[in-house]
Amino acid sequence: MKVLSIVHQRDTGSGVFADAVAERGHELDEWAIFGRSAPPAPLEDYGAVLVFGGAMHVDQEDRHGWLRDERRLLGHLVEDGVPVMGVCLGGQLLAKALSAHVRRMPSPEIGWFDVELTPEAETDPVFSGIPERFPAFQWHSYHFELPESAVPLVRNDRCLQAFRAGERAWAMQFHAEVTHQSLVGWVRTSKPGEDGPVDFPRLLADSEELIGGWNALGRELCGRFLAVAEATRPAATTRATTPGS
């Protein structure tokens, strides 16, 4: 199966999700959508789509015109039954494509924060069976609300952290894909005016302790998502058009 990874900037790639794709014997194509109008292969060739984060925001479509096209593309993919998993900005774009509100938070959520599964997660094919409460790595200043008819899966006291729409679309706020190398790079390039006050020495110390288990969980979540894609591939029909077409 070919898997498409949509990335929005150079330092927010597929991370450990790429490991999960390789472990299951699939082929991963990364599409830097901000610089290329079409994916590496026709959309109908892909059995699953992963969408990652970025420093831009969903309400900046005038500044980044490709965000509007990508939002529409994600809506078409969901309609066509193509399995989609969105992370951070990717999850927010997916929520907006499903007509849910995406809002700026009173203050950013950056670092390690505990999150909890909802009761609905017990029967979800991706989130069932993982710990009911776990520390998750966060780096976002916007959050999504629950789309109509979607299922809440993970929450904390700041916001909804993950949901499933229909049977094949997932969105999460936390960065389940992030590697230690990427995390350290984000700290080095952080902009205090945008990210607010963050205790970066503590964040890095916590990361040294937590990143190994976090990466294992990230690979597991992506692997479960891919298992759904493997099982549903014959039923999915990709009719979506590429951005700008």
C-alpha cells in the first residue's frame, strides 16, 4: 500500500509514523504541499493519508493559499472513505473541513501534558487498549472542537485532544509522531513572541525521560491506523482532486 504524508514545513515531517509505515511493509511518499501543487503520485494510488503540523494556522488561508485547497482536499478524502489521520495543524484542518470550529487558545500548550481517554475510546480501533491516562507532547496555540457526529477520544483540561469522524478519519492535537531530534529543533527555533513563556530546560529534561515511551506509542497508534487502511482499502475510492485543480 502507498501512504501519502502531507507536510507543511521542513521540520515537521512524518517522524516515527514513517517507521510504522515501513514496519508494515508499505511505501511512504512525503508531499511538501507548500511548495508543490501535486503529490508524487496520483491521489487514487494512496490507501491512506497522514497530515502533519506547521507553524501556520487554519485562519491564515489568505497568507497561505494552499491551506484552503488542502482543507477542501481533506473534506473530499473523508467523503470518499480514504483513511486520514491528522496531527496538530493537520487535525485542525481536518476538523475545519468537517465544519467544526477551530479557535485560538487563551495560551499555547507546549510541553508534556497529561491527557485522558474518553469512554468512547474503548471501542475505537486506534485508541482502544492504550493507557487511559498518559503524558503527551504538545505544541499548539489553536484547538479544534468536535465535528458533528464525530466521536471524542482523548481530552484534558485544556481542550479536546483527539476525535474520530466516521470510521476512517482521526485527528489529534498532540504530536504522536515527533522524534527527539525534531523536538530539540523546535525548541531551538521557538519564537517567544508567538509561543509565550515556556520552561524549555524542564521541557528538554522531561523529554529525555519520556520520549522513548512516547515514540513507541506513536508507532503503535500509526500502526493501528494503517491496519484500518489495510482492511478498508478495497472499499475506498479516491475521487478527490489535487489542490488548485
